[in-house]
Amino acid sequence: MDTIKVTINGKEIVAEKGKTILQIAEANGIEIPTLCYVEKIKPYGACGLCVVEAEGIPKLLRACSAVAGDGMVINTNTPRVKQSRKIALELLMSDHTGDCKGPCSLNCPAGTDCQGYVKLIAQGKYKEAVALVKDRVPLPASIGRVCPHPCETACRRKMVEEPISIAFLKSFAADIDLKSGDKFMPEKADCTGKSVGIIGGGPAGLTAAYFLAVKGHKVTVYDAMPKMGGMLRYGIPQYRLPKEVLDMEIASIEELGVEMIDNVKIGRDISFDDIKNKYDATLVAIGAWKSSSMGVTGEELDGVLGGIDFLRGVALHTPADIGKKVAVIGGGNTAMDACRSAVRLGAEEVYVIYRRTRAEMPAEKVEIDEAEEEGVTFKFLCNPVEIIGENGRVKAVKLQKMELGEPDAGGRRKPVPVEGAFEVLDLDTVIMAIGQKISINGFEALELTNRGNISADTLTFRTSVDGVFAVGDATNRGASIAIEAIGEAQKAVNVIDSYLNGEIVGYKKPFVSEKVVTAEDLADRQKISRAKMPQRSPEDRKHDFNEINLGFSEETARAEAKRCLECGCHDYHDCKLIRYANQYDVCPSRFAGEKHNCPKEQKLISIERDQNKCVLCNLCVRICDEEVGKGVLGLVGRGFSTVIKPEFMDSAVADFCKGCQKCVESCPTGALKSI
């Protein structure tokens, strides 16, 4: 065998004469990106990604077709090469129209593969569904019950009738797994010898503990409360989230080797420095445990409670004596939890006072509806201006009548007082559920934002103290929903892991292709009503704290899961195009212009072709012609209008294609799909 010597990226290689640069690189473990090359067929060079630079040769070479010469010095990753590949990818992506991921997944702050686990539930693969959820969310049974499901807000099924019940499907599968006796547990990496101290055992801290333990690090979680869980335990009532469920999920995290230490308050039992100096990295996830005040006269009276303080007392089985007449100020989910808890504690008159209308309430509609069913009275367009007391205790609240004026910065119409219009409401207790803030006691070493929250870099989650990271409600923007904290913690884990390995790698939002879909596009879909969650009756449930939802049956859950439109690409996880697009940090909008707009075609019966995803690499055509010897496919049209289609069609071809599928296997962009 005749041989030559070449140098690729500084590595001297002895190779067979007559081989291409790409063949030699692949044989020596050097990756050169390509979309249109398969060794069994002739080089084509359509995608333009395999370009390399060779010393002494002015132009870039296509590695798939350029035969290596003796003494060649080749570089595969020079700035010029990278720029060329970036432009090639941007041109390809500028006419690649499809959904890499479903809008449900893109709208989930934790990036959960909603479409993936919903499909697995439809197939009855519950353990696999839980494994997929736990790739992003380690508390699926708990979160599935309480999440305000932004995934469902984005679900395209609502353009047909109603969105998929994604959150309840998550808790359905997780409940089955927890009760199975063989629950899913992730594989752990080998012990790294590195340690992480986490301060705060809420959803963010527990999430970080789970994923850091999976990566092989030794993790210890400290929490100030009697038990782990944070706001999931002390801010969300039992009737929405049974703590027995939360306990089982926390136990699964503990089984990964995570040490959990309760009843430890920073600044009282241990100093922040003690923890910081004990571990290789520290994560602060302390949440926002102080109720915000309104600043109205009378807030200091006995009988005025903060929403979070009230709910914490209920969770600890030491509820405040609220009397018979209670008003909750606020319009969010905490306000709903507070008013419904007050009903269960025996209050006879429970009001929710909100300065805007029902339409502007940030609470979930279902929470508002259920509160009304349980007897809560809503007083809209009212704002407290004074809490009236007698002998140091609440007696009444004076309400200013409001009307909606011009929209505020968030787009909601701003409430303005109606001059001279007031109402006095006799009360025993006022619960302020208007927001949360953090207590910085013990953490004075950390730099704060102008809002009084811990300042943490949005990409690295680093604080002002070296080796200390922070996530969740205590940072930057302040309190949000649990799934936001989980998503932040999950991203921070990868940064902390990189820090422990000697180099900080910040979070970078991945690029994905997204498609615009209208109701007209889905007009042919059969209308199937959303599954209704069975519940205890309002009259029955309002007298205790037992869970109000009875759960889906297996039949209902699978039928609901089958409503999914499967918007995201079936080939996303194996797609070379999107992997390279992220590797080269593309910005296809630089080449925005006309796009192909082709319907999906199923002429080959067992194969679906989505021309909108096709980048004309021609692999399918060449494999069908050169490797299979059939020539079923061909290029049709000229210039920009060129598409790939079956050149002929009869039953024999359809039967052959059903058993072959090599074109589907070779497609690098998900344009072909077996059906």
C-alpha cells in the first residue's frame, strides 16, 4: 500500500495514498463537519461545511472531495474556516423551516421535553416518561400538581380546541413511578472528589443537589426550616400538594447520597463563611420568605398577616387565629392559596380584594374559579387605604373604589382611584398577599441589586464572592414560580460543574428553528375535548386540607396524551444541522428572505417528506440511486424552487420503500420521517 504523510491540526499522520482529507481525518478521530457526505457514495460537496485550509493553497478545500497530497499541512479550525462554515450554516438555516422543539418545551423555563414525555405516556411507557422529565425536573409529581404550566399556554392544541393537560400528565406518570416499587433512579457518575454546599432546600436547592450528585459531586444541603421543600412545603397548601408526595420525591434525592441538614439558620447556627470555606463551591438558594407590605395605615395591628407567613403557619400546623371574617389582599396564586386556606380553617366570610378586574388577575383561572366554588367573595377594583383597628386589633378595612385607566408598562390598564368613593368592610383578619422579598441576614457579604436581591450573573450565576453562586427567588428579579427556580438551578449546575473542573463555562441559550403556525394550518384536525381532572365537590373539599384532585385514570391519561400534535422535530436529538448551528453560533436572520412553503408529502406512503426542512444536500437522492440502485427520488425544478420528490409512483415502489428506509436513515435534518 502506497502511503503519504500529512499533518492535520499539528498531528502528523501516515495515510493511504489517494484518500481524501475527510477520510484521513475521520480515520484519525478528527471531526470535520459535513451534512452531505456518506462514505458509500460519491462526494457531492453540497453543504459546504467540510472546508479546510491547507498551507500554500489560497482557496479553502472541500475535505470530502479534496485528495490529500504528501506533505500537506492542513488546519480544520482556523478563523477563516470557521467563518466559512458559519456563513454556510446560516444560508442553510435561512430556508430551513420547522420546529426543532415544540412550543411547549420552549416555553417551559426548565426546558422539559414535554412533547417527548407526553408521547411516552400515550404509549403507556410511564417509567421512560419519568426518566425523560427527570432529565430536567427532579420533582415531577410535586411540580405537576402546582405548576402554572407555561407549557400549556404555548401548546398549539389550543388552536384546535384546548391545550394538552401537560402538567397533570407529568404528575400522573410520576405518581405511578413512585408507587411502583421500582422507581426511576438516574445513573451517577463516578465520585469526583469535589464538594458543594447548598444553602436552601427549596425547589432550586433540591434541583441543584440532584443534578450535582448525578455528576458525581458530594452535596450537602442546609435549610432553616424543620423539613426540606422550601415553598413547595411551606407556601403551597396540602390540598394542592400533599406533603407525602413531596417527601417521597425528596427521599429519592437523598438516596443519591445527598446529605440534608434541617433547622440550620445562617447567622444563628452557622456562619456563611463556615459553609463557604468548607466546600469547593457554594450555591445560595434561600428563596424569598418575607411578605411585602403595602405601607398603609394600620398594618402594624394584630390580625394583619403576610400571605407567606400565614401559609407557613398553616403548613406547620400552627395557624393564626383568624376569626370569622377574613380579607386577602392581592390577586396572585399566593392570594388564592391564602383565601382557600382561610375557608378551610373555618372563616365564615372570606374576601379577596384586588385593585384591578378579574381579567387582570395574575392567578390561574382555575384557582380563581375553585375559590369562588368554595365560597370566597371577590371584590374587584378596590384598594385598601387604611386598616381600622380597635384596642390594637383589626376591626375593619377602608377600601378605595378604583377604575381602570391607561395601560401600565406591562400592558395592563392602570387602576386609578374614583374620587370620594370608599367602602368599609368589617373584618377580623387582613392577609397581605402582594409579594415576597428576601431576608439578607447572614448573607451580608453578598452584593445586592437595587431591589435588595442577591446580585448573580445571569449567565454564570456567580455572586460577588468567589466560588459562591446563587439562583432562584433570592436573586436578581425576585420571586417567581417554582419551575423558574428549577430551570435556573439546572443551568447553574452545569456552570458549577465547569467551575469545579477548573474553567467557568457560562450558560448559553441554544439556537433552535421555530415555525409560525396558525389556526388555519390546523383546521383539518379533529376536535377532541381536553380531559377534565376529576375533583372532590366544593362542599366536601372546603372543610379539610385533603387533596382536591382525584387524578387521571390510565385510560384518560393515555387518551389525553394522544391529543398531542407532536410539533417538535422527531429527529431533534440526532440532527446534525442543529448541532452544527449551535457549534458555530449561527444567526440566520442575517440572510432573511423568501422561504420555501411546501406541504408535507406522503406519496411513498411509509415515508413523510417535509420539504420545508430539506436543505438539498441530495443525500437521499444519491443513496437511492447509487447505493440502493432504485432511483426513486430526484430533484425537481430549477434554482430556488428546486425540491426533492418521488419521480414515479406505483404499489411496487411503495412496498420496496417501506422495507428500505435508507433515505430516512441518511437525512441529516429531519426532513424525512417513517410513518
